[in-house]
Amino acid sequence: MTISIRIPAALRSYANGDGEVQVAAATVSDALRQLVDRYPSLLPHLFDASGELRNFVNAFVNEDDVRTLDGPATRVSAGDTITIVPSIAGGAGALSAEEVRRYSRHLIMPEVGMEGQRKLKEAKILLIGAGGLGSPLGLYLAAAGIGTIGIVDFDVVDETNLQRQVMHGTRDVGRRKIDSARDRLLDINPHIDIVGYETALTSANALDILAPWDVVIDGTDNFPTRYLVNDACVLLGKPNVYGSIFRFEGQLSVFWAEQGPCYRCLFREPPPPGLVPSCAEGGVLGVLPGIIGTLQALEGIKLVLGAGDAMIGRLLLFDALMMRFRELKLRKDPDCVICGANPTIRGLIDYDEFCGVPAFAAAGAADGDAVPAITVMELKQRLDRGDPLTLIDVREPHEWDIANLEEYGARLIPLGSLPARMNEIGSAEEVVLFCRTGGRSARALRQLRDAGFRRLWNLEGGLHAWSDAIDPSMPRY
């Protein structure tokens, strides 16, 4: 019969990094003997010279202590799990010989040494996101020997991620990012533990998720989560290593209210929804998150070691096109609503509402009721009938080069140029506006409607929907 044996982190270095193995055995003793036969280095850690289970090691069958049952002779059944629980002094303990070899380039640095490497091993760092910034973060923190790495992410790997999210590979497309990240990081370093939270971070769970961690590193891509992470870190007294990216530019800082400003001290309020394009709309140079994410990992390691000058009270700006770094001084806002002298926010709030997301969605819904959207199937049918439709693509020229509807007479008028080029569209024309997924074209529709145009349609789902339902050969990006 097959049973599972769970090996604790303290002993995994003697078991090739394996955290769980399967053996065929009838008793606990048989199972543990097979385990040490497979990994001889475990023998002195589990059994004494006379072959008895050592007094500082406990074993549990499912949830029951073997010593309260029938000792190592306790019988096991198929599907049972044996958990080995050794005595631990409270810290990570000494580095194994293999860990000394692995981290040797750290150990010969006086700024790190054995003491510093033990600090890294004992450290617990939480990553919010396993995407563009989370990828280099995870890779370098794992390689550096951060003992426990947490990851909050509920997304799956998509082909469009692979241009920058180097923690995932082609074979991971369709997998949960949590699973892909765990496999990759443990492959880099089997001596660490990975804790995954496959959930969206919300006001209901953020304090519980962030509480056990020493350092929080923000790799998110939306304003509600950024303010949520900031506020939770302020309330919990934790450092928040901040990074953001867009096209060719990046930002980096460490927000720690106990020692300096927080994110709200820099940005009191978020921009209105839709004003700042996302990376999905504006794009991002694939190597940029590698640069900013690696700098975030560096700041996290410095915080653990207590070495160097952390980016507290400083904001680093990076321009990849100019290859230029610029540093700005940040000051704590005495009137900050969460970390100031008289805070008005004493708990987590509704961050979607704070960032205007529901109102923006409601406005979009109202506009959709006033001027109905058109589906790609409906548009194709009307085009095939020869209906006189004016197709306006509001994307950017470089996006037009990737995929377009030129064969159907579509014209390119980028959203930013629309106010100056409205005269190119006849007010009596029946106009179908479209973009990549429908967001920018909805904004264009509102602008035209406000200018007096009435015969307007927004292509529902944009070119992505066209590719899915009409022309699969059209590239998606």
C-alpha cells in the first residue's frame, strides 16, 4: 500500500530537497526505513545508534502522534500521510554543508557572512503578484536563500505573459501561476519553502495574509491593490517595497510608515479610472520588469540583512530609453490620512470604490445603454450585406501594424488624436469604433457622443473577439 511521508524544511537538505515522498509500507517503521534507504543522509537525524526513533523526533500518522498509538510499529493504510516533526530551536539553525557550498559567494562577503545568510534563511518575504515584477523577484530571492517566500496570485499563465514574466515558460501556459512559480523556485533552490495564496487580495483577507511576513513586496498592476497593500502594511507596521513599470519607465521605493513616508504620502489619491493606460493597453518593454523587479529584490534583501541604505524616503525613477536613473527625495506627509499625526483611516476600506472603479463601470454601462454595442458576429453580417458602415480603429499605429481590419475599409484615428480629427468623420455616418478589447473605443464613443455624433457603435470585445469568433488567423496581443 502506498502512503506519503512529509519531510519538514529543516530536513529537506538531506533528502535532495524533497518535501513529500511516497513509499509502500505497512507500518511507520517500515516507511521511515524506506525513507532513510532512499536518503541515507537522513539516518542520523531520525534514528539513534540502536535503530530507535530519536527522542527529539516525532512522527504523526495523519493527525495522530505515533508515540500515543503504538510507536513506530503503528500500522498504516493506503492514503495515510506520515508527517515528521523534529525539534526546532526557533530559528533556521546552522547552514548545512550543501547550503554553505550554495551560498559561498555570499559567505565570503563580510557584509553577509554566515550570520547574514542565516538571517536570509530565517526571513519571510511576501510577493504580491507572480507576473512581470514578481518573476525576477521570486527568482533572485529564491537564489539568495530567503527561507520562506509567499506569493499572492490567482491568475493563470498566458502566452502574452512570456515576453516578460520569466518565472514561467511555454509549457506553463494555462497553468496556475502559483503552481508554475512554486515549481520554478524550488528548482532554483530546494532549501526554501513556498507558500501560495491563490486568491485576490481584498480588504477582507489582506491583514490576515500579510501579518506573518517580515517584508511585503508589491508587484501589482492596478491602483486599488496598490492602496490596499500600502494601507495594510501601515496598519501592520511592515515595510512595503514598491515598484511600478510602464513602457520604458519604472519607479522604485520602500514605503515604511514607521521610518518614513507611505505610498499615500506620495500619491494622496489615485488617477481617475481610464486616465492612465494599463500595460495591456500601453505595453511594457520585456526587460524593464526584470530591472525594476531585481532592484525590488535587492531592497528586500537589504531590509532583511539590515545592510546599506534602504530606499526609504527616496523615489528612484528609471528611463530605459535614455539609460538614466534619477532619485527624488520623499517626505512624510503630516496630514496623511493613514500614517499622519491624525489619521482618519484606521482600517481597510473599499479600494475599488476609493479608486472610482464602480462609478467608472456604471458610467460605461449607462453609455452602453444609450448607444448599444455591436457584437463581432453582427458586424460581420452587416459588412457581408454591404451596409454603409464607417469603421474607426482608435488604437496606436504600431498596434495597427500587428492586426487590423483594413480589408473592410477601417481607418486609423488613435484615441489621443480623436478630438482634433473629428472633422474626418461625417456626423450622418453610422460609425463602429473598435480597439484591442473595447475599452478605448468605449471612451472614444463617449467623446464623439458628447460632440454631437449619434449613430455610434462600440465593437464588443474589440479585435480579440473578432479573432476568437471571425478570423482565428488574426494575431492576438
